Amino acid sequence: MSEPAGPRSSHVLVVGWDGVRDDERRGAATPYLDALGGRGFLVPVQVHEKDPTISGPVWSTMATGVHSDRHGVVDNDFTPNRFAEHPDFLTVFRNARPSATVFAAGEWAPLFTTMSGGPLFAGGHRPPVGQLDSLEGIAAIDEAVCGRAAQELLAADHAIVFAYFVLPDAVGHAEGVTPRYRTAIETCDSQLGVLRAAIDARPGRADEDWTIIVLTDHGHRDEGHHGGDTDAERIAWIGAEGPGITAASGVGVDHADVFAQVLSAVEVAYDADRVDGRPFGA
């Protein structure tokens, strides 16, 4: 007689690609993102009317489950904010399960440090910052983020991991929606492949359930930059796979739903009446 199966553990990986315009994403070669969408969903998402098409407000909405009118972030300076009243999903998880661990990494300072009114994710990892005034330097930092996140995914037992990549947005600001912009998107997809490989190589992978969410915050105008209300700026996208996630789960999703989905996936309660988002497909 075979031994009864032990309890399965639940984990979540959230991957942020900053500033990836939806039509450029669809035109790029992104086999890892496409495969994720095939196993779950990958859909365009309209940035909510309460959120400006700026990184600070939208990533704050994703992390806290409420829109800009409630979390207080209206641009890329996070001051003032109401994160104490509306904490991010990592903070909610840590408060509920202090013995468990989480990990977050990326280049953009206010996500992980006190610069510009941050952090959004307290205790996150920001790699040694190189030449932020060059696209090559930013690409190198994203590679460092990918390597560190893959190491954590493979060797640690974090319940939630958040990895943030900024190169597409940097290219968009530097030169607009050019061939190098699309190449930056494809680089992000290759890095997603590295993160997936790390998960699949985990020693206990057969006994784990993984929810993987990949998303962007906003798009770009042809000439570069964002912050307005054109479709090129306001149409973002979200993809996800994992237990219970189907193609139908992507209907009507919003950035605020990521908070609820992450905590639901790891079975941590939150006050649904205090957030704008709901789990995917709810």
C-alpha cells in the first residue's frame, strides 16, 4: 500500500514588468508568458479610472488592493500615502504568519526603500545600483534581480515572491516605442523563463501548488512616456496560472484584484469590505 500524500504547500510568484504596452507585448516573442496564459489567462486590463497611468499609483493598487483615492499615491513620489491603513499583501501575510517568509526584489527605489515616500514593500531587496543613466546599466540591474529571485525561489521556502523588472519602461522613456522596446519585453520573458525553471527545480516541487501572476502597470505613447488617458497608456494586461485559475478567471480583472488573489492563494484572510479587489474569477 502506498503512503498517503502529505499536505500540499501553497506559494505565489508575482512578476511585474513595468511599462509594457499591450499591443507591443502581443507582437513580441514571449513564449513563457504565452504558455502561462494558455494554462490560465492572459488578458488586456484597463487601468482603473481612479488610477493615473503612472507607476506609483498602479503598483500601489496592485499591492494594497485599493485604488489611488484610498491608498493616497498619485504619482511616483509616494508621499503622502495611506499604506498603514491599506498595507501591501506581503505585510498582511507576515502579520498573519510571522514564522513564514516572503521575498521581494527590484530596482525602483520607492518600492523597497524609504526614498520618495516608500517603501511599498518593506524589507524588499534592491540590488547594488549601477549606472541608472544608461539602458545597459538598467538591464544589468534587472539581470541581478532575476538571478537573486531565482536563487530565492530555488533554495528558500518563501510563501510569496515578488520580482520587478523595469527595462521596458526605461527604454520607453529613453527613446519611445522602438525595436529596442520590444526587445526589452522579450528579455523580460526570458527572465520569466529563468524564474519558472527555478520553481520547477525545487526539491519539493511535486508537493507544492504555485500561483504565478505576471502583469504590467501601464503602457506608453509612441514617442514614449505616459500619464495620460490614451488607450496606448491606459490599456495594461495581466496573466495568471495556478490552482482554480482558468481562462474565465480573466474576465473583468483589475489591478486591485492581485492583492486578493495572492492572499487567497496562500489561504490568508483579509477584510474584503476594506479592499476594492476580489480574487480572480470571483
